[in-house]
Amino acid sequence: MGALGPTGDTAGDPRGTSCIRDSAEDRRRQGTSDFGTVGYRGSAPPEDDGPHTYRFTMTALESALSIEPRSGRSTVRSAMDGTRLGQTTTTATDDR
């Protein structure tokens, strides 16, 4: 799970890195992924398990969230309640 702050800019290759600065000065935060780490690591379906479907959701918020860096999914989703301006989801399928 990643989150962009008010300016929406990113730097570098997102795979395997924390592509969004994570500091109090710029107010951007990135939550932890299902891997338990910060940063996008790409899809990783189990070997010999067939194709897996992945959903990527982008949400526009009317204000910055008041959450700590590296917050988990439930914290981020709860903080977004009442601040959503719009949302879109795309799906992709991947296997090894």
C-alpha cells in the first residue's frame, strides 16, 4: 500500500524501494505492504499456483491524512473515511 502526499511527486523506480519520501517535513506517508515493508515490491504469486489477480486502487483525498509513517492498511483506510474525493481501481493478472 502506498500513499502520495499533497504534491503527488515520486522519484526513482518503485520496485523494491520506498519511492516516496517519508518525513514530517513534506507530510507524505507510505503505508506498509502485504510483505510488511515500505515500498512496492511487485507481484509475487506462489510458484506453480497459476495466475493471480491483483487490484491497484488510487484514491483522491481532500486533505492530508493524520497518520504515522508505515501505518497498516486498516489505519490508512479508517483515516480516509470522509475525505475521499474519488477513487479508481484497475486489475492485472500475473503468474510466474
